[in-house]
Amino acid sequence: MGQQQVNQQSSPDKIRMFMKSLIKDVHALEEMLKKEMFEKDISRIGAEQEFFLVDEHMDPAPLAMTLLESMNDPCFTNELALFNLEANLDPHEFTKDAISKTEQQLQELYKKLLKHIAAENGEVITTGILPTIRYRDLTLDNLTPQPRYFALNDTLGQQRGEDCKLYIRGQDELSFSHDNVLIEACNTSFQVHFQVSQQDFAHYYNISQAITAPLLAIAANSPLLLGKRLWHETRIALFQQAIDTRQSNLNLRESEPRVWFGSQWVKSSVLELFQEDISKFKVLISNDIETDSMAQLKQGQVPKLDALCMHNGTVYRWNRPCYGVQNNVPHLRIENRVLPSGPTIVDAIANMAFFLGLMNGYGSRLDDVTKIMDFSAAKKNFDNVSMRSLNTDIVWFNGEVIPCAELIERELIPVAREGLALANIDQTDIDKYIGIIEQRVAKRTNGSIWMLRNFEKIHENGYNHKISSKLLVQVMHNRQATGKPLHLWDDVTQDEMSALKETYKSVEQVMSTNIFSVRGDDLIDLAAKIMHWNNVRHLPVESDSGELIGVLSYRQILDIYGRYASSGDVHLVPVKEVMNAKPITITPRGSIGEAIKLMRENLISALPVVDNGHLMGMMTEAELFKEYSSLLDGLH
């Protein structure tokens, strides 16, 4: 949970004062490590669960502030976007029923959230990326109105010096630029905290890096973004690019993104990670630090290291070191940030149990993981799994190359069981949570594989990407409501597709998004050829920036050919001289009834679908005929 009290606008002098406090905090941490002040001989666990808030149509719903007020529960807190919320769970000593107690609290908080959002006609979805998010949801209107987030948005833009440019290639390809930080809000995760002693920190941190890839492979749950099938865990690429402060004109320099896996194994101390992050990454946000951590230390007090914690909260290692103080005793934690939210609460807790079991199991089994695995192999595994999850090979200990699913079955599940048993976790809990992992890998599935299979099944039934996304999220919501873990989920049925589609009557659910367009300066002859080759009767006309500036119909082309037949060369006429420069349009959220009325009253057979001036799709008689043919078939 990031600190919310920050300076929204910091002068150079204030930033320098913050840097001074940051350096003092590092010195204080170094002294504390030398004096071995950190808690030991006990391990604790904790977690943070992020949620998507959606309306009855499964679109993002900016209800966070309303829900926080109505629930009045300190466990819930804001996230970057108004359509996200986070639940912070109580820490527990890592033994006996700690994991099941974590699930019990999370289930209770989840039920409370469901109750309060129902009063707002909303729902809750647990997934790494919400498939129904659209560009229009990523405006600053949906930014949580807190200084931390405004400062983060402003500073990221200033340090980049340009819009955020994203490019992700998977089964489909996504390339676009965005002018604010909200693209990061497409991600939600389930973050797990594992407290370790300072003496064991390097050992356990390196293990966390080594196991990250297979852990992510079985937990992946984020394959779809803006209607595109991308990486199995698209969160990884999206988060890295959304928070990247590197300038494109400096791409020859060796520099790292703020969201990163790391550069090498830890040699001996947590101090190495903090020093590296301060050296590599500029201050993003600051605050007026009123305490002097070195002075506190000399007076026998335990400092909170506020400046260090604030800077650490703006560097997003997938396994992040954390400093904390509880009951006036400092401690160190490893925060695993790689796990996506969902698919269900019990699936998330099973992922948590798998991580903790592997950490404790390999912590006991291995003397030094760095002697049997190259760091480059751990990093490559992570990159490959992010793209293909279970469908990839892992370079494991001593250079063994093994299919990921086989590695999980053959070695990791037994190690996780052993690690949980070493912590005296209740056997019934071990069987329950690791059993879920066993069933998932036995079926060679995870949330991403299930989502992609069902998205394609819906799409192959003739639904466009937008309605496929909506139907998919509705099915996911129905499955989540049962509480059953993912491996027990059925695929979407034909009856479900037919029944669910009837609940959606907006233009964006029916419009064609596979559209051809021309520019105003293009030749009319080119437009005619495009129409002929692709059997279409209308072409939207766009500017170079993607704004709709007109519509050209086949009838207009016939008219111009007739007019120029005896007087000139029609082939040199530009589209802008023939097109309708003031076309009738409709928004994606318009109803099908409204579209029919506009077509009938204006005697037109095609409507460009426009959002904020930009073309999103086309609604033609063909789409309407297809829509009502399927309705009549259903009635028959």
C-alpha cells in the first residue's frame, strides 16, 4: 500500500531535501543491519488483493470513493483508478492455520464488497486485466483524486518527455500511445508478503527470483487487453511499459525500466537492492520528511525510513524488498508482485500457498541457488513464461531444460508440500490449496488458457471482439460467483452465449470493427477499388490522426464517375471532393433502436460509430440484419 501523503508539485529545493532524507535513510538502514536490529526467528505472511469494479454491463465502474464511504472499513483502500479497490489483509505468523485464516478474512471482505456494490448496481471481477476495458475508460476522469496519483501522473510525463508508447505482440498485436498513467490501472494483482530475517534475506530473495517463472506459469490470468489476444500474462509487458520513464531518444544508453525483474543475484544484503534502485531511478514523488532517521537511531529509536519507503514504492521489482516496523521492531519482507488477481479467491490463496511452500521448501533444501542457476536463466524463464505460461520450457537447476508443466508436477509440487509441512501448516490446508495447483497443472490450464479458449469459442460463433469480451467477462463473473476454483469451471455453452447476448443492446456490441478507411487526399479510384475488393458499400474517411472527417458511399462514386465520364480524368479526383463531410454518426454506447431510427429518418444505410471524434466501428444494414436474424432464429 503506497503512501498517500505526497507533494503534488515539488520544487527543486524540496526534491533535494527529500533526496537528503533518502540518503540518510540508507545510512540508517546500513547501521541497523550492522547492529542486527531486525526481527528474526519468526516468519510472517500477508497479502493485498486488488479488485475490478464493474457495472451491470461488465464495463469498468468508477465506484471506489462511494464504496469506501459506504463500507467504512480500514482494510479497503484506493488504487490508481476509481474502478479499482484494494483489500489489505492482516499479517499472520507463518504456521498452522495462517493460510486458511488469510482466505477466511479475504472471503469475508469480498462478500462485504459484493453487498455494497450491489446497492450501486455493480459487480466485482477478480482478473489480472479486465477484458472489457476500453480507451474511453483511461481518461483522467477515472483517476483517483489523491495527490499521490496526480503527482505520479505529472512526473511520469515530465520524465518521459512524451506520451507513453505501448507495443505488445502476441497472437494479436497492440500498438498505441497514451497521455496519462491510467493505462497502468488495467492491471490488478494479488501481492504476497513473506517476512524473513536479515541474515536469510539474500538466500530467500534469490529463491524468490528463481521460482518466479513457474509460479507465474500456473497462475497466469491476463491474456486480453483492448480486445487483443496478447501475452498469457500481459500485465508484465503492460505494467513495464506504462511506468517506463526512459526517453525514446536515449535508447542507446543502458538503462532499466522502473518495473523490472532485476539485474543480478543478491550477494549478501537487502542494502544492495535499495542502493541499486536509488542509483538507477530518479525520484518520482516526494514529501516533506520531518524526521531525521540517523538522529533517531542515535537516540535509540527505530526509524520508519519514510523517504526510503516512499522511493521504494515507485520502483516496481516483481519481487520487491520491503522495510517495516511493527511494535517498535524493524523487519524485512519480500513482496511477490507477479501474481495476478483471480480467477477466484480460493485460486489466489492456492497461488499464495504454492509460493510460500516453494520459498520455505527450497529455503531448507538449497544452500545457495546462485551456484546451480544462472541469473540470466531465471530472467529468460520469466520473459518466456510471461508470453506463453505453461506452454514453454524452463531452464532449471544445473542447466536442465524441462517443460514447465512437467517441472511443476515432478518437482515443485512436492517441494511446496514439504515447505508448508516444515512450517507446520495444517495438513488439511496443504491438501486443499496445493491440491488446487495439482488439478490445474494436471489439466494443463490456468486463467489465461481458459479465457483464451472461451474468447475464441465466442468469437468463432460470429460475435465481434467487443461482444466477445463482454460475454466472456459475464461468464467469468458467473463462474466466480459459484466459488469453485478454476479447474472446475465449464467452458461457455451455446445456450449461455445466446442468453447473455440478449442482455446487451448497445451499438458497440453489434458494430463491425473490421473496417477499411481512406484519407481525404486519397484518390477516388483507390476508394472504388477498396470497396470492390472487399465487398463494402461505405468507406469512412479519416484524418492522419484518426479523426473521422467524412463518409464515402458507393453511390457517390457512381455519381462522380458519371459526372467526369466526358469531361475529365476521374482517377485524379481526391476523396475529399466527393465524400459527405458531415456524416450522421452514433456513439458506441448508443442503442440499436437509436441506430435504426437514425438510419430510417436520414435515409442512410451506414452509421460511423465515433467516440471523442475517433472512428471506433461501422454500423450498417448488414450488422442489423445479422443481429435480428439471430434473434428470429432464437424465437423460432
